[in-house]
Amino acid sequence: MRNRRVAEILSVISHGDEQVALIARLCAECLAALPVSGVGVALMTTDGPSGVVLAATDGRARQLEELQFALGEGPCVEASGSGRPVLRSDLTVAGSARWPRFGAAVLEAGVHAIFAFPLRVGAIRVGVLDLYRDTSGALSALDLTEAMAFADAATVVALHLQDHDEHDGANSALTGPIDSQAEVHQATGMITIQLRIGLAEALLRLRAHAYASGRTVSAVAADVVNRRLYFDDSEPGTTTTQQNRP
């Protein structure tokens, strides 16, 4: 059910206004679908926030995203580091104690609840989806499921943007399990066998490794096809370089 919802979200934003960035469209759809006041998506690295805010639905959301980078604390930082959602339904109770500097600033901005969802593929940190709300209160079970679907979709979009200019007509690649490039297609198939996973997840793993290593997906795909790179479930990056693997 969740995978189906992720596919629906990607389909909707892929066919939206071409003048609006994909990730901005995703944030707008998330804002409309959930009982929140603001949405932001920020990139993360193994060391914490990268300082890059991909999109935010308003100025306050963007300010709070940037503030977490500047202070090095907050739900965004915690969610990325732990790999688990950070759900704070009432920041007046423990916000300042948990994040002394950010907690005070967020309450001053009029935000009383934050829900942060890590965007990760295996051990690789991609970013965080943050939901801000003016009033306190927990997300319902249905809203939580919807938020996690948007987080999965945001992961796909963030990795997709590493390989394509948003206005090069490549948006349709979001809704398919594999890219059109033959070598990427072949590498994705090899990863499905190596990890015993589906095509869509294999492409995510390929893109995540390219993102983490600062290379293009095509370059990583070439290494996989030529057996210079083999995907496994080891902790460091989930990949192992192989020089002469049969």
C-alpha cells in the first residue's frame, strides 16, 4: 500500500507545472495532504546538515531548516543521525531541553510541533523531510503513514536530482523502475541479483551510492557492469569494491 502511494505521489509531481521544481511540488503536495503548517526538505551528509535546503513551503520553514544547519541541532539533525523519525507533538514540553538553542528559536517562530523523517537508502544519508505545525498534537496513524510515503518519495526525488537537470525532460524517469540508459538498466539488474531486491530499490541503491561518492549514476553503473563494484549489505556505504570478482 505504501509503495503504491509513493508511486502516486511521484506520478502527480512528475506531471505538474514544469516551471516549478520537482521537490517544491512534492512539498506543496505534502502540505496539502497533511494537517501541517509548513514543509521543508534539506540535504544531509554523514557529518550532519549540508546547509542545502532543497525546498520549503514558506519563509519560516526555510528559516528553521537553515537554523538547524547553523546550530547543528534539532529534529532534522537527530532524525538523520539516528535513521528514525523524530516526532515532537508538543515542543513546549521538551523542545528547549532537548535542543536548547533551536528549541527556543522554534517556539519564538510560533511552531509548536515538528515531525522529521530521515531520507536514507541503506547506510547512506540523503536528507530529511521536516513537517512543521503551528499547534501541538500528534499525527494520526493514517497521517503518519502518509508522511512516511512522502519521505520515501522525497528520497527518490533527491537522488533523481543528482543526475538530471529538472528541465531536461527527465521527469518521467521518476515514475519508472529504471532509467532509459542501457548501462544503468544493466547495472540495476545486476544489483537486484546481488542484493535480492526489486528493480526500483536497486536503482535507489545505485543512485544513493553515486550521491554519497560524488559521482554520476552512469559512472557507478559502469563500475557495476564491469565488476569493479559489487553491492552487499556491509555497513560502510553498503558496497564493496572488487577488482577481479568473477
